[in-house]
Amino acid sequence: MNNRYFVVIAAVFILSACTTGKLFYIDRAGNRTLGCEVEFVGMPSVDKFAVEYALSHCAKRAVEAGHRLEQEQKYLLERDTSIPPAPCGKAWDHELAEDEFEGGNLSKKEYGYIVAHIDMGLAVVNECSSGN
């Protein structure tokens, strides 16, 4: 009985640490289409921002392609998904982002956005000018 209880508790904990989201749009033919489905696992208080970042980018791409968003997802177009630049000469990676977050240099929202940015393959080296 104790092992079964442990397995149930572990499963609940693992499932509760997963944050997901989907973006549907209406294509040019009027069909409801799944544009993106995202999932982040780790810290739910941060992962919700990673999901928001990824869905916002997906929403903007869908609209640029001539599709319409469903009413309840139009808010994603208004999200400011800017992130702080990585330190000069570096690109955001998970280790750097975690260090900056744990050091108090990033908010939960910034950290979540950066995690999604990295996972989406958007991170590039910050080529700072000599004046920075």
C-alpha cells in the first residue's frame, strides 16, 4: 500500500509541473487549425510565461501569414515579448539564464520568456559595441 501511495503522489507531482498551451487560428478557407502546441516542464510559475512567449510568437506568425486568431487568443498579439539582452559576447543558454534568475537579475516573466526563446532556437550571441 505504501508503494502505491508513493507512485500516485509522484505522478501527481510530475503532472502538476507541466504547463501547456495551444494556439488555434482560422485559416483562409475558414477552417479552425491548430497552429502551435507547447509544453514546458520545470517551474510552473516560470513555465506559464514560457508558454505565453511561445504562443505569442506563434500568434504573430499566423496573423502575418493572413490567418485570423480566435477571439480568446487575440491578447497574445499585444504581449511585449522583449527580453533583456544576454551579456556581451554571450548568447542566452539555460545555464546562463538560470544563474541570472537565481542571482535575482531576472524576473519570473523574463526567465520564462528567455527559456522559451532558447528552446525555440532564437538565442544569438549579443555582439555589443565597444561603447557598452
